[in-house]
Amino acid sequence: MKKKMRITILATTMCMLFGSITVFAETKEFHFSVKQEQYDTGVWTASKADDEQTAYVTPTSITGKGIIWAAVYDSRGGTQYTVDVGISDGDENVRKTADYYNEGHAGTIYRIIAGDSEHTVTSKEFKASGRWTP
């Protein structure tokens, strides 16, 4: 009887363990260097891990004045998938969310691009580094 009880407890524990594994999206770094009225189209790509229709951008280091606008694009940088999010001086460690308006799919590789599309960079150059998740 004790042997059956142990096997049952072990099986239950294993089911709970494997049933509660959490999937985390791929988070990558970016390093933007944007001059007035220009874009930084560096190749900062990441794979989308789920079908959640929100991307996250967290700048951790910013130098310069003004605002740059970042968005998630396809891996070639041709089609924009999310709304723009503004990154301004003073936004270090402030997580930004960008909703997808073109449906994003798990397993697809996306790219983040930033620029001075609204002519809001007021210093000679605006640099921002941080993390992003498609």
C-alpha cells in the first residue's frame, strides 16, 4: 500500500512540475544611436515566443535630449508590426509597451528600429541602450 501511495505522490508531483513550466519570450539587447531626422536600423533581432500581441522595450541607458521613436518590424525591416513607442531622456528602466497592429506570431523573428521620425531629437545625437522583447 505504501508503495502505491509513493508512486501516486511521485506521479502527481511530476504532473504538477511539468504542467507549470513557464515559457519566457526571448529578450535581447539594443543599442540605438540616432542623429536628428535619421534612423538607426541596426540588426537587433529576436524571436517571438508566444502569440501575445504586445512588445516590450526597456531603455537602461540614455544620453542625449529629446525623444526617439521605436517600433517592431519584420526581420528585414520592411513592414512595421507595432505602434511606435517614445523613448526620451529620463526614461531609464521605464518599460514601454507597444501593441501589435499587424498580427505577430510565435516563432517569427522580428527586428526593432528607432529614429527621429517626429523631429523630436533636440541634441546632436541621441543614444539609448536596453532590452526588448517582441
